Amino acid sequence: MTYREWATPLTIGSFLLIAATGVLMFFHLDSGLNKLAHEWLGWIMLAAVALHSTMHFKSFQRYFSRPAALAVILLFVGLFAASFVAPSGQSSKSPPALAIEAVLNAPLDKVAALAGKDTQTVLAQLDSAGLHAAADQSLSAMSGERGQQMQALKIVFAPPQ
């Protein structure tokens, strides 16, 4: 089979997958690997659309010379740009990012309790990894480096061995 024979079936198949998993996620009906498939297999759709576009380049190129088609394309470019703007009064950070930020800024004794561990155990675990902290210190105050903060979170929330 040639690229031309694969381009359209790949585009159709990947579109169906992304559309179905997207609808499930929108209505909070996703389960299993739906979200993972949507996020990672979306790359297949991107590649399929690029392949399809190159195989049908002359037809694709004509859309940019038609005012109505160009207006629709620009509308979606504008919607994409607008999607980066946070509504007034709301944080632009996602809920998981806000939760991580709250944990990083909380005193270590509170974070230890959240992890279901006692403070001394967490302090010892961090110390053995070369990360020195005090019970009343936050993980973000312990280190300004994001990599070290994430390493500390991994240590604090690791299941007991």
C-alpha cells in the first residue's frame, strides 16, 4: 500500500478514536485507558492529517484562497489563541497544578500527615536522599529548584517499603 492509500483511512480511524474518547471525557464517562488513548493516540491523528494534507496538497492549498474557508480557519486559530486566556477572577492553572502548589507550600509536618506518615520518617527519608528540611519548612522553601521539589514529593508520597 502506498502513502496515498493509507492517508485517508488513518485520518478517518484516528478521528473516530479522538472524537469518541473526547465525547466520553466531556461527559465524564471515560474509563480505563480512554484519556490516555485520547492524549497519546492523538499524535497518530496529527501525523495522519499531515500525511493526508501532503497527499492532497493541491486541494488543501485551494482552501487558503477561498474567503469563506479562510474565515473559518482563522476563526479556529482565534479560538485556539483565546483558549489561553483565563476567565477573570480564575487562575490559569489547572486544579492538579493548584493542588501540587498547595502541597509544596504547606509545612512539611502537614504534608507528612497528608501522606499518612509521621514527620520524623519523612524528614529521615528526605535526609537520606540529600534533601535537608525542617518540620515547619515547606518543600518549596527547602529548595527553589522545581526538580528537587518534585523529587521531594516523590519521596514523601512513596508507599512504605
